[in-house]
Amino acid sequence: MGRSVPTARQVMEDLAGDLERMASIMPQSQAAIMHDLVMMGRKHSAEISYSGVDPYTGFLISIIIDLYSRIMEDGQ
């Protein structure tokens, strides 16, 4: 029997695909930003899957962590 509930990684990949489709109709400069954000969201997918946190929340937290890291690197 197959899974009736998608895994956290599957949910995150579906979300990333939806966001990439959204980016496809954006102006090129904004689409590039969206692509970067999607990559940030995918960056911690293993940790999100392991933790059991809601995949959408984990995706957003992953983006926030990456943005915060970049800000701190630029500020020093």
C-alpha cells in the first residue's frame, strides 16, 4: 500500500514548484529573487523533515535563517 499522507519533503517540493510557477510570470528581476528564496527554503529540508515541524513553517523559518545569516555576514 502507498502513503496516503505526503512526506514533509514532498510538501516542501510541491510548495517550491508552486513558487517557481509564480516566479515564471513575474518580471525577471523579481523572478530571480523568488528563485533565491526558494533555494533558501529548500536548504534545510533534511532538518525540517527530521524535526516534524510543519513543512510550510519550516520552509519560511529556513528562509529567515538564511537571510539573517547573510545580514550578519554583511554587517561584520
